[in-house]
Amino acid sequence: MAGGTLFGRGEELAAVGALIDALPERGRALLIHGAPGIGKSALLEHAVAHARASGLTVLRTSGVQAETHLPFAGLHQLIHTMTDRVPRLPPAQADALLGAFGMAEPSSNASAPQFFLIALATLSLLGEAAGEAPVLLVVDDAQWLDPPTLDVLGFIARRVDAEPLGLLLAFRGDRAAWQSAPDTSELSLGPLEPAAADALLDARNPGLDPGVRRLVTEMSAGNPLALIELPTALSANPAPVESLTTPVLPLTARLERAFASRLTDLPSDTRQVLLIAAADDGGALNEVLAAAAVHTGAELSAHSLEPAIAASLVRVDDFRIGFTHPLVRSAVLSSVTLADRLAAHGALARALDGQPDRQAWHRAAAIGRPDEAVARQLDQVALRARGRGAPVVALTALERATALSETPSGKVARLLGAAELALELGQTERASSLAQQTETLRLGVVEQARLILLRERLELHVAGSPARLHLLITTAERAGEAGDPGLALQLLRTAAQRCWWWDPGRELRERIVAAAERLPVPELHPDLVYTLAAATPVERAATVLERLERLERHGGYDALAASTLGTAATMVNAYDHATGFLRHAATGLRGQGRLGLLAQTLVSLAFSTVHTVDWKTGIPAVAEAMRLADGNSQARWLSGARIAKAQFAALHGDLDTARAVIGEAERQILAVANSSNLAFIQITRGLIGLAAGNHAEAFDSVWRVFDPSDPAYHPFLQTLAIVELAEAATNDDQQAMARAALKQLDATAGASEAQLVRVNLAFARALLADEEQAEEHYLTALDFDLSRAPFARARLMLAYGSWLRRRRRVMEARTPLRIARDSLAALGVESWCERARQELRSAGEGSKRESRNDWDLLTPQELQIAQLAADGLSNKEIGQQLYLSPRTIGAHLYRIFPKLGITSRGQLREKLDAN
């Protein structure tokens, strides 16, 4: 590069220029990656100049290796000029963002998940600024940004399409370093072609000695920074030239040596200030000089840096000092002894009085031995980091505190806390490693119980066994006796969950319930209700239902409890109760930003709404669950959302989509298989087979849920599957098998209080009954209150009407068939509705095809936005719920209105209510 020219980067310049030129119309993120010195920073400088010349607002930040443990340090540097706009944000967003920057007290709840509020606040600030002029975010050395800042940038990168907002991130290495937004467009910088390398050498080092030029060309391998720096190093220090050509020495080390060669001639006080700056995690000039004074015992001024500025090693203004290239920092640190580096961190710790987090990190870096006092300081760093929505930083602090622990009890507590936090973050390998370290230490009863619970959660997808369940029960009993009933109940809840996935037999399940009921916890405790539902979904269903009804009447439960209770309701097939709890949970969890748990809750909500055929709730729930589970790498819940999506598609008659989506779910589920996953897949395949009129395929699929030798066998889901099995049984052998399965279910679940279970068993009896008894069973099933089970009622009417028609009772058949047709049409269940029309035609009554619902024209996310807008929410309020910008919401509404044939928000409610 010379005179503003980038040699050999025509395609890369065009790509960056296209992103900037398109910004008024469309936002985009671009990841630039390559080796150190390859020209990433130079390309970003060109982009900044182009953007400013085009009238864009440019915001910049750069990662600093020493800052990776300071939560949101990079974000603050990026948007600090916009903090005057923060008061315009919704209060929850403003408080979260200011707390992240240490400008307000963070939440008193150390586990409060504020990250998404911080990310949304950042997006809102940038969106408002972009409304005045397009904004370009430029991030250099992004691999060294603190993880929370990287996650916020990933959040933004996934949402820039609808904003005049561009994002350029430069990473050292390959794109694997960028996990926050894996679908970001990328630009890989490789070595310069020989002609471009020659041009750069001619521009920067004309008249270079031919021998040196040849050596530089060979050593640089097309790296622009090497082409610029190595001539100076080789000309000034001819002796080390041969060592620089050693084949085993990587290019980065050569460049570090090239920079290091400039350090030797600097004055001592300059080198001391550079060492402090290299060890510093802030870059404030007055701070570096103050620490350097502590380090040297002498007053130093900015004049000490003039030789380093002249050597192009640092850039300095009135407030900050920065290295011209990250390798300069590396060269400074590698040129001194370990004792010097420790002393530099010690000087910084003493100079940072009043900044407890940074002071703690430097104290930790300044000692090479255990120190309980410093470990306790890092405990507080971790606590504050969690409160600020930076759990990754909290985890790092706990791990460092563990290494510094002097007391065994302190080390155990920190290891367990770190392992539990790593698991919460989805970092299972890291959690497993920390748990393994804990196993070598002496543990008390409670610590041993925490470790066992942690192990269970780490091995969630491993098949259950009686021995494993016995261990959980015994450990829970010991934890309860040690005075921690909450931990004991968590262990029993985990055991009960395993029972629901793999039935170990009634005796062991009852033992879990008995142990839970002995604990001194309220009988309406959500975890206790869940434990009863999961361990004894048939035997204790009446108890679970009675407690759910009391909780519904009394209310007062929070979002987390509502999610637990809603899931418990699904386990006893009480979907009519589950929906209310799960809706309440989804709203609360969405507002809190607990998006991992929200994804799980939305999957349960989707399954519940399949049974009530509530498209307007279920379809958006499926779409949001898939989006969140995919973004949070929740494979189990992504597959669950796909199963629900396939079920909705089958009901709607979109069989190609249903088959494709259930195939994706099945392939994915192989990695996290358990019998409940596999059973839901087979039930869904049965539903698809029935919708397609392929009864043999449907029977073979659903029978797997009833076959004890099959991995999909699941006794607690058989009450859901029995109707599909009975309807699919068309020949004598299949009917005999279905009758045997029904007889077994009657013995185990016949007394169930769950409405859906009772209806399903009665329906199956009618489908499988002898000729003389069938009508009695149909009428018995229809006598149930089916107001909260409209699909079951419509299917019953269709089956009963079809039975009457086949008995040549045509006039009697028309009424139930007509009811079935109209109900199924209203529900939008196309495959069964068409069957009702055919049956009516066979009974001598014509039937026209209904037109599609207007909401059928919308995508799932559009439907969700339309519903919220119809409820009177503003674009900003909708964006807060869905973690999208108001501009994105507006763009969606712009597409929704013409699809629905309307022109204003005021018409949305009427339009949606009419369908």
C-alpha cells in the first residue's frame, strides 16, 4: 500500500465498496478473514474512507487481546458516542445497556439473562441513528473482542437486512472464529500475486538491494505487512537474516522479530511504557503512564513515547495509546522476561484503584501462585459479569479463581459453579472437563449431589438404567437430609424426566414420587408437580390435574414455573391445561430474554396447539422455536419444533412438506435419540400416512410405539397414538394387534382423568369394536365435553358418519358428516375435510371446496407480527417481543397488508378474526 493504493486487491475493494454503496437500500454484514499482516486492516481503512466520503456514519472498534475478559468493552468502544441516545430506549433496554457499560447498577439477580436486552438496545440505537444516515460498523481484530461483544455483533449481523446498517468484521485466521452468525458472507484474503507484491515493494522500498529484495520476496510469501516490514529489519540487522529464514519459523514469528528488532534501540523508559501498554487492557494514556510510574518508580510523560511513535510502533493522541499492529504488542511482550510481565500487571493493578474488575484481572495475572484473596475478588467479578449479561466472562473468572484457590472448599465451589455455568452456556465439553477436575477432590454431601446432578445433565441423552435412577434417588435423599430440599427435588425431577423418556417400571417410578413427596416443599411446587407427571403420568394423572387446576385458579406463578407446569400438563396429555401455562411462560421468558428456555417452551406450546388445531398460536410458535433453537444450537428442541411443523403440515394437507420436515427431524434426532423423540416421529409419520390415505404406512409407523422391542416404544405416548393405530388398522391382523394394544391401555390408563386420554380410548374402542357394539362406543365418546378438543370431535363425527353410511343408514349419516365437514373446514384440516366431503357425496349430498383462509397467505413470522399488531402493539413494542428492530417490523407489515388485501393496521383485527 502506498499513497492510499491497495495493490492486488481489486476484487476485495469492489466487494467492500458494493456493501457500502448498497447501504441506503439494504444492510449487510461481511466477514473479512486472513493471516496476520495480510491486509485486513488496510482494507478496513479504505472502507472507512469510502463510507465517510459517501456521507455514512462510521463507528469503529478493535479487539485487544488483554480485553477479552472485560464484558462489553468492545461494544462500549463501538457505540460510546451514542450513549446520549440511551434515555430514548425502553427503560428495560436502557438499564441493561447502561449496566453492561458499568454506567448503572446491574440487576441484583446475578443470573438475570440480560444479554438479549443489551443486544436489542444496541440494535435500537443503531437503527435510530441509521434513520438519519446509513451506519457502517467497522471491527478490526474481532477475534480478540470480548465474547459478549462478539455475541451482540452476531445478533446484529442476523438482523441487518432491513436496516441501512453495514457491518465489516476482520478476523485473524479462518471463518471458524466467527460462530455468532455462521451464515455471514465472507471475504478471504490470501497472499498477493507476484506482480502485486513487486509493485508494493517498489512503492515502499525503492532501490532495495537485490539480495535483500530476493530474500524479502521469499520470506514474505506474498504477505503485505512482511513486504513492508522485513526490508527494514533485514537492512538494519543483517546478522539475524539467516535465522529468519529457518523453515520451521512461521511467518507471524518472523514479523514479530521484525517488530522486535525496532525495540532494541529504543530508550529504556520508552520500552517500559510500551511494556505497560502491552499488558494493559484499556489503552487510556494517563492510565498507562500512571502504571509505568508505579513500575519504574519515576514520573514519565507522553514524551517517553516519541521514539516509539517515530518508529511507527504506536499511535498516540491526547487520551489513548494504540499499537500500529497487534504483532507489535506481541513483540513487546515476547521481548521481556516472565518476571517483567508479572511486574507490569502488578503495576497496573496498583494503578487501577476504583476499578475492581480490571484490578482483579491484573492481580490474577501478576501472581504465579495460589492466592485466596485474589480468587475471592474474581468470584465477585464473576457475580458482576453474570448480572451484566456476560456469563462467558463469568465462567472465565471462575476458572481463573479455581486455579488461584488455596482452600479445598473454595476450589470445589468454584469448579462446580464454573461447570454448571458452562453447561448453562451449552459448552458441554468444557463443563465435562471441569466436572472431571471436581471428582478428584474431597466433596461434602451437597457438593457430591451437585456433581451427580451435573453429570446427569451432561449425559441427558444417554439411555436410562435402573442403577442410574437408584443413584439419583439415593443422592436426593442424602441432599434432603443435609438440608437442601431444593437440590434434592432437582435430582428427583431429573430422575422423573428419565422415567418419562424410558420407562423403568412402575416400582422404581413410584419410589421417585414417594421420595419427592417426603421433601418439605409445598405440594404445588412446580418441580414437584412436574416430578409426579413425568414419573407417573398415568397413575398420578388425577393428582397432577387437580393441582394444575388449583394453580390455574390461584395464579401467581412466574414464567419459569409456568413453563414447568405447562410441560407437566403435556406429560399427562392435558393439553387443554397446558396451553394457558405455556402461553404465559412464553410471554414472560421472551420479555426476560431467556431464549434457550423459551425455545423449549414454544415447542411444548406447538405440540399442545396441534391437538387443538390452533394454527394462529401454533404456527408462529413453531417458527420462533426453530429460529431460536437453531441460533442457540439446541438440537433436541430444533428437532421437536420440526416434528410439530410436520404435524401441522400433515393436518393442512401439505404432505410433501410434512414428509420433508419429518425426515430432517429424524436425521437430526439420531444424534440425541431417546424413545420419546422417536415415538413422536413415528406418531407423526402415522398422521402423514392417514392424511395421504396410506393406511399400511400409517399402521407400520405407529405400531413401533407399541412394540416393546422397538427403540420407539413409549408406553406413555401410546394414549396419544392409539387413535391413529386404530384408524390405520384395516385388515384382520392389524385390527387384532390394535385391539390387544387397546386392551393393555385400558388396563393401565382406563381410569385416567385426562380428557384427551379418555376421548382417545373411547374413540379407539369405537373404531375397533364389533358390529353390535360400535355405535354404543361412538355415542359414549361423543358424550364427552369436547369443546376444548375440536379436532377430536370432528374426527369422531367423521368416523361415526362414515360408519353409519357404510351400514346404509344414509339419512342418519348426513348430520354427523355435515358437522364433521364444517368443523374440519373451519379448523383448516384439509385432508380429513376432503374425506368428509367424499363421504357426504357418497351419502347423496354435494359439498363445495372452501377457499383458503387469508392468514394462510402469511409466513409464520408474518402471522405472528400481524397478530401482535392487531392487538394494538406498536412496531417498537413488537420488535421488543421478537428481538427485531422496529424497521424490520415495518418491512414485514409492508408485505402483510397487500397479502391480506388491507391498507391499515386498523383492519388487521377484523381480517384475522374473520378467519
